[in-house]
Amino acid sequence: MRCLYLAGACGSIGTQTLDIVRENPSEFKVIGMSVGRNKELAVRLIEEFHPEIVCFRENYLYELSYTPKIVVGDAGLLELASYSKYEDEVFVNALVGMSGLMPTISAIKAHKTIALANKETLVAGGDIVKEYVKKYNVALVPIDSEHSAILQCLQGESHKEIKRLIITASGGSFRNKTRDELKGVTKEAALKHPNWSMGAKITIDSATMMNKGFEVIEAHHLFDVPYEQIDTILHPQSIVHSMVEYKDGTIKAELGVSDMHTPISYALRYPHHNVQESKQLDLFGLKLDFMELSKDRFPCLGYAYYAASRGGIYPAVLNAANEAAVKLFLNDKIEFLEIERIIEKEIKDDKYMEIPYTLENVVSVSLSLMKEILSRYGVD
Ligand SMILES: NC(=O)C1=CN([C@@H]2O[C@H](COP(=O)(O)OP(=O)(O)OC[C@H]3O[C@@H](n4cnc5c(N)ncnc54)[C@H](OP(=O)(O)O)[C@@H]3O)[C@@H](O)[C@H]2O)C=CC1
Ligand SMILES: CC(=O)[C@@H](O)[C@H](O)COP(=O)(O)O
Ligand SMILES: [Mn+2]
């Protein structure tokens, strides 16, 4: 029995993780969960899964039929991640944003396997997280669909044979628009992803292509592949979830329907696939297009490579500026194109070069930058 600690249980990845637990009660048990601001959903999930420890995002009064250990807020997330009683424990990080970094580190210190959806963890603190992974000798398994695909394509292969990783991108909600047509696009339109149903932040990240930039950084850390060997390609159907090209010309790809249950299930069972049948891809009539992904059309992708090349704290600055800018866009404070302008200004600023890359600095610089950008527009 794998014992799960699920942070972000009420979100898109969180609820899909719980679908898998619900269908496989002999394989998985939820020992802990963190719930969000949707009180009704939070209570429903707690009553259904009866975790021993629950982290509430805010300090409301909840009426429950039993008495779990209750913890609250950011400190509570760390308690949830550190709580440990069982043999085979997995911390599923389905939080969104910078809030995912410290709980990941606490869970590593508690010797838990990490099933990671929260890509911001690796964008902001990749090298530091990897040091902890090594020191505590835990497994870090990606949930993100592209990285799940790459992980599968790398099974049994040796690093020296890899030519490049090829990460596929759908193009997001505005993929058919020119840059001129992006002026004045609405939040409602931005939130309509063509292929995946996901939380609001990642859907906007997909529309700006920052999601792909983050995935390049995430892949670099997960698979120890240099940035020069990580490419992206436009693939509007999101059927090929990513590929690995080998030096002998072989390309391995992972294909499937656009359903996050599959990569979540693989991460929970790694290195095994689910033995029960789920949604199958219909190979007849399958149409697969691949096109160049232009950094002129999608500058955020270029910003991610640029921040990565600057190294040190710059990927954390990229992440924090993006997180604040997306929040402003979702709060109707800025236009869509302002997101990339806010990010560009920060990553081109030389002032961050003097800041040593430590965990403390990653957290403090990120939080103060987010606060500063939000305060420019009167948002907390
Ligand atoms: N959704 C997807 O298909 C995919 C997502 N990912 C990545 O997975 C992560 C989760 O994404 P997704 O599920 O879409 O996001 P959602 O917004 O749907 O869910 C995130 C959950 O985390 C909770 N949360 C956020 N911040 C905090 C905090 N500070 N303290 C406590 N709880 C918090 C939210 O609470 P509340 O309910 O109050 O908002 C919400 O329930 C992201 O990093 C995303 O990039 C990667 C690949 C695919
Ligand atoms: C499902 C998933 O992994 C998302 O990160 C997805 O990749 C978003 O799609 P695009 O960023 O390719 O639009
Ligand atoms: Mn992805």
C-alpha cells in the first residue's frame, strides 16, 4: 500500500489524483491532504478520504465527522510534508506556484518519494532541490505530461546516446493569433485551452508559452540534460507528449490521449503502468502536425532560456515575475501582453547577479519581487 500526502487536493491535478486513489483503494491510501479555499469541496474530500492530517489553506471553522490532525497555511504545508509514519510514503505536490518549493524540500527531508506536478519547484530551486534529493536519496518523479513522456522514452537508455529532448507544445489558447491580434485579448479567451482542462495559472502560462519555458528548465533538472540539447516544437494535437532523439537518428515518443490521469498514474506507480485499461488512443485517422515554435511570436519561451543561461537566481526571478504578472492578468489589472513585459524587465536587470543562489535567497527574493510587482497595481 502506498501512503499518499497530497498537497493541493482541491485543484485540477489534486482531484485527478484522488480519482486514481478512489478507483484503486487496495493500492493507495491518502494519509494527508491540503485543501484549498473551496470549503464545500474541501469537506467533501476530507470526509471521503479520511486523512490523518489535513492542512487548511485558511483558518475557517470546519465541521467534520471525525478529528484529524489539523494544520493551517504555509507552516501547515510544511507539517503535512514532514508528517511521516509509514513505510512507503509519497508526497504528491499538486500546489500551484512558488508555494510548492518549501513543502517539496520538507517532504524530501522526511524521506518521501516525490511525485511532482508543481513545476515552479524546479524552476525556482532546481539545483537546490536536486542536492536534497541526492542527500536524502529519494525518488523525484515528474507528473507533468511532457516529462512523464521523456522519462518513459529514457527507460533503459544511456545519457551519452541522447542527441536532444524535444518537448511538444500545443500553442495554447492564442496559437492561431498574430502578435498584433494579442492586443486586448480577454481573460475568458485566454482561459480556454485547446486540449487540456487545467488550473487557471498554467492555462495562462500555456497561452504565453511560459509553460513551455518552465518545462525546458524542469527537463534540464529532472534529466540532467544541458539546455543546448533541449528543444521545443509546436504540436497542436497534444497527442505526442514529448520525444527523445538519439544520436543514431532514432526518435522515441510517448503518445496518448490528453488526460492527466495517465501521467499521474505513472508517477504513482513508477516505473510501472496501470494494468487496468483506461482511455485508448484511436490510431485510425490520427493527425500529427509538427511546426517550428517561434521565440519571436512567443517571447516568454526565449526569456526562460535566457534566465536559465544567466543562471543563479535568475530562473527564480523569472518564475516570481511570471507568477505576479499572471495574478495581475487574472485580476483584470493588466493586459495579456503586459505579462511578458513585466517578466522581460526583471530578467534583464543585472541587480540579481550579485545575489548568491541559496534557498533562503530564492524564497526571499521571489516573495519580495512578487509583492513589489503586485503592489505597483494595488494588489496584495
Ligand atoms: N492541471 C494540469 O493538467 C497540470 C498542472 N501542472 C502543474 O501542476 C501544478 C498544479 O496545477 P493545477 O492543478 O492546474 O492548479 P490548480 O489551481 O487547479 O490547483 C492548485 C491547488 O493548490 C492550492 N494552493 C495554491 N496555492 C496554495 C497555498 N499557498 N497554500 C495552500 N494551497 C494552495 C489551490 O487552492 P485553492 O483551491 O484555494 O485555489 C488549488 O486547490 C502547477 O504547478 C501546474 O503548473 C502540470 C501539468 C499539468
Ligand atoms: C498537461 C500538461 O502537461 C500541460 O503542462 C500542458 O503541457 C499544457 O499544454 P501546452 O503548454 O503545451 O499548451
Ligand atoms: Mn506540461
